[in-house]
Amino acid sequence: MADQQSDHDVTTILKIIDDLNSLKDVDTILDRILAESRRLTHADAGSIFLIPEDELVFSYVQNDTLFDHQTGRAALYQDLRVPMTHDSIVGHTALTRQPVVIDDAYSLADDVPYKFNTSFDQEHGYKTTSILAIPLVNMEDRLLGVMQLINAKDKNGNIIPFTKKNQSIVSLFANNAAVTIERGIMNRELILRMMSMAELRDPAETGAHVQRVGAYSAEIYERWAMNQGIVDGEIKRTRDLIRLASMLHDVGKVGIPDSILKKPGRLTPEEFDEIKKHTVYGAKLFNSITSDLDRMSREIALHHHEKWDGQGYPGHIPELEKNYNPEELTKKGEKIPFTARITALADVYDALCSRRSYKEAFEEEQVHRIIRESSGTHFDPEIVDAFFQITDVLRAIRLKYQ
């Protein structure tokens, strides 16, 4: 019977890993890994810390007791960093590369090197009891981070210690899942490197800007999709893609002359016509479509300056029109791909909130007023509604990627 259960556990893990391999963005991958690890151990909460350099960076969190969907999304964007020392539980786990199992966080033995930080519990009125911290190590034995699961529960909802079986199955899962985390990190880094080309050309096109636009788009999409009644699996799949594809919205700026991109003053009408071509240049980079990510990147690059009332662009660019079908010219309303409608709002929101050479950052109240007034003209009203349902999440993103 025990062998049959063990075989079932391994089969379950292999199926989850197979599903993880279809995901592209690191946030979606972390969400699935943490959710599945909590399900395997019946844990109430958990978090994942990654190690981009020499410190642990808080990267994902879930907590069934504290967070509903929206407060949980805002909590994801905390900018928390933990030194790689033996003082903390996650630091000790990272340095030793060994799991740490704690039955009662408030009754640690005197001889353990680490301490339990009670600040989170005090701030949120939570009670951490049992903890299982697991190192995330890839196939080349490189440490990627630490996953911490909190408060295992029995079938009646009582908090219990993590069992040896919990430790064994999560360690097996984590060792395999670390490979998908690394792939997700590489995917995002590759896009940031592509956008660094645009950053060299356009000072406003920074890595922080594209990170914000990507995160805004993913969050606005998820809320809009939930409002539309789209099934959860489809939401997660599309959110995974739009997080990356929207980061590439302005990649076509690499084809615009420096004399225009870096001009400090107001553009002439002729120069602005040249700027408009960046949507077409960006779309052309994805003409050889080999994946859903390519397809979405193309439609966002081409259409993110379209307006709900049809007054946007690419519009009619005579010397470029011959390369595109008529239906790919100026669109309006629901004929604009929803991914581009969402990215359009995310991009304008970030521009309004950011300082530029020609303006200071607008106050949040002013930004919200402009977006409300643009509903039904510049922006899809339903997407504006979704935007205003998650303003606390968007604010958290803005503070994280400064």
C-alpha cells in the first residue's frame, strides 16, 4: 500500500512538472509551484524567495487565511530582501542547502542558529506554527532560492507539524520544479535584454518601465477576465503570456532615428508620423510566428496605440501599408485585440505616473481622473472598470519597480 501511494505521488509530481513546462513567465511558474506544494502538504500559506545575486528576494506569497484574491495580488509585490545569513530560517536553508522542519516557530530549541522573525505575524495578526523550508536547486546544483511552507493542516483544519512524507515529496517536487523556475527567469531576462536595445535609443524605455507595464497588463487582464467569466485555466495561460508580450510593446522603437527618439522638445507632425511607425516595426519582428507568445507579442506591438473610438494608430502609413492586410490598419472597439487594449491602458497609466524630460509625474488622483475621462474614447470601458478594481495592486507594482 505504501509503495502504491509512493508511485502515485511520483506520477502526480511528473504530471505537474509536465504542466509547468508549458508556462513561460516566472511569476506564473512560481504561482503554480507554490500552489501545488501547498496542496501536496495541505499547507495554509507559503512563500518563495529567489536569489538573483547574494541575497534572498521575496518573489511570491500565498496565504489562505489572510489574503483574498485582491489582497493576495497586492502582497506579491512587496520589496522584501533577506540577507544570506544563518540568522533567518530561509537564510539558513539557503546556506546549508538542507530542509528545515519546525513544529512550533515560537518554541525553537536554544541550540538552533536561526531565529523566527515574528514581525509578519504581529503586523497581520497571523500565527505561524509549523514551517517547512526547502532549498530550490537546479540540475547543475546551483541554488535558485528557498520555498517556505507554513502551517500544515489535518483534514479537520487543525494546524499540525509537517511530516517526513511532506518533506520527502516536496523536496522531490522542488528539485524538479527548480528547472522550470530557471527557464522562466531566463525568458524574462531575455526580453529585458531585447528591451535594453530600445532603452539605448529611447531614454524613457527603461527596464523598470517595461517591468511595470508587463505586471500592470497581467493584473488588469486577470481582473478583466474574471469579470468576463473566463475559466481559470484560460486566465492563467493568457496571463502567463501577456506578462511577457506586453513588455515588448515598444520594441519597434529600435527602428526610429535617434534624432527623433532623443529630441528634448516637442515633435513636429512629420516627426510624430515617423514615431508612429514603431508599431509596425515592432510587429514585423514577430512575422515568423512560431508560438502563442510570438502571436500575442505581434498583436500588442502593432495595436497598443489604437483607441477605442478608432482615433489611434498605426493608422495609414503609405510606405508601409502595402506590407499589411487592410484589416490590420486602424481598428476601433472590440476589433482591437483585447491584449492590445489592456496594454494600451497599462502603458498610458505608467507614462502618466512617471517623470519625463518634458513633465513631472502626475499625482495618482489626477491620473485616475484622466483615465476615467478617457473611458469610451481612448480606452475600453470594461478594461477601465477592471483597472479601478485593482488600484491597490497597481500601486504596489509601481512602488516595487521604481
